[in-house]
Amino acid sequence: MDNITPNNQAPEASKKLKLSIAGFIFLIIIGVVIAIFVTNAKIARQIENKVNKYKGSEQMIDSVNQNNDLQNENIEGIDSSQDSSGSTGAVSVAGALSYNEDYTVTTKSNVVYGNASGMDLKIDIYTPNGAPSPTPLVLYIHGGGFKGGSKNGVADDAVMLAKHGTAVVGIDYRLSGTAVFPAPLYDIKGVARYMKAHASEYNIDPNAFFTLGESAGGVLASLMGVTEGNTSLEGTIGGNTGYNSNIAGVINISGSYIASIVDTMSGGIKNSIGNEVGCSPVPSTTCEDEYKSLSPEMYITSGDSPFLILHGDKDRSVPTIQATTLDQKLSAVGVPSDVYVASDLAHVGGLLARYLDEVISFINTNS
């Protein structure tokens, strides 16, 4: 009978194999844990970057609005005792700030759209790169009591709007020291016709033009919406008379002017109105026709363009009753109109940023 030697190597090899498999599984588990940790860290960094980007954008917008407030305080007619800090009370309808950087923006500066009073009249054109074509166009009309300000003052906000996919034009128009009303309205209507004549060049929709004006610019923006087809207020600045100056909507920021309640406005604002129409004081029986000619309420009809009115309840220069009365007069004849009153803001500053979502929605709805 053969002697058989017990084989102890097989159990030992099996034991080693099991240990190897266990070690391999352990390494896989460790790898998965590390991968999850790294992925979560990346996600956290992405979230942090987005939050910082939002905060940076918000700070930039706040800085722009602070600059606007300072500019307004240096213009006759703006109550320099106002600020936009105010109370912390709730806003009647609050729009969440939305600052999307979906598009980069190309700026074409100092484009001459016409000539009047011995000067070239110029615009800055902001177009979103890669936006679906054609895009809406915002005619951005600066404030300044009809006697100050320029297109340069709206540059930052124009870029902000263009980043949302709408083209924007910053406008220089004739001020009261050069020419009186209706000269500035002629100028803005000239811009509208010029941009319609060049619509294909800038990939804009000629049927989706909007006016956006602040303070005195809001008065002119409103007049654009209620004087369509009024040949006496059209003018021929820049030519292009084969095109109309019709718009699809008005965005009025702190620029409501109802002549029938002009006494509610500050003395400085009334002086600015008087200077703009070449007649003072306002109100006055000797100047009644002149100062009323600048008031949008005098031209309102049922077929007018839709309005979006933004106002600060702490505005001591143009009181809230001006904005709400304009809204009521528009609504009374069936013109679509919405008014948003911010309880914690004053004249102009912070309103566009506060209601940016509403502005973009208004443009999209009426385009």
C-alpha cells in the first residue's frame, strides 16, 4: 500500500486566495468612497462659485444703483435728502433679482443717428452675442431733469439687460438748454426709425421695440407709447421716414407725470418741467397748454402700448400718486398696465435691479 502524504498546500492556497479577494474588495470600497468624496467636493466648489458669482453680480448692481442715486442727487429737481435705505417693510410685489450671464455683449459706441441744433446726435448699441435672432430692442432713455445726464449713465444697466438676450440702445437726446419739447421726443422717435432701418444689421425684431426710461427719461418713454401715429410729434430727425416709430411696450421707472396733479411734485421737478417746455412757473394759467403738452395723460387712448410702471414709495421728487394715477388712467381705457411700488426705495435707484425679472417677463410677453 502506497504511503500518502497529506497535502497542506491546497488549504493554504485557498486561504491566500480568499485574503486576496477580500483585499481587492476592500480596495474597491476605498476607491468608491474616495470617488464620492472628490465628486461631492467638486459639487461643493461649483455651488460656492455660483454663489460667489451671484453675490459679485449683486454687489455690482448695487454699486451701479448707488452711482445712479448720486447722479440723481446732483440734478436739479431731485431731493438730495432721499436715500434708498428706508424702512425694511415689505415691497408690494417683490421681483427676485435674476442676473444671468447667458450672453456676452458687443457694444458699438457713438453711432450718429441724426443731426439737429448744430450737433450730431449719438447712440450706443449693445447686442447679445449668439442670442436667438431676431432679438427685442430696448430704447434706454436716461434721466436728468431734462437738462442733464447722458447715454453713458445707462451703460452698465444696458449691458445687464443685453446679457439676458435683448439688444439695447443708450440714447443721447437734446436737453432743455439746447432745445425744448418736443425736440427730445423727435430725437427718440428718430432713433426708433433708425434702428428699424438697420434691424437686419443688428439682428433685432422691428416689431419688438420697447422704451425704458428713468425719471425724465420715463416721461419721454411714456410719451413714445401714447403718441404713435401722432404726426405732429413724429418729427424727421435722422430721416428714415419710410419707417414708423411704434413700440411694443413702455417701461417707466420713476418717471410718471400727470399734469392734472403736478402740484404733488417737488419744486425742483416743476422747475425742470417749466424749463423743458420753455415756460415757467409750473403750474400757471399762462403756461397751462405748454406744461400739459409734456404730460402723457393728455394723449392716452385705448390702442396705446402696454405699460410696466416701477416706482419707489419713498420718492419725494415724484410721489407715488403720480405712478398710480398714470396706471389708473391707462387701465380706464383698456391699456394693459401694471404698477409695482417698492416700499423701501426712493427715486430711480434700485428699481431696475429689484424688478429685473418683471422687466424681462414684460419684454418676452409683448415681443
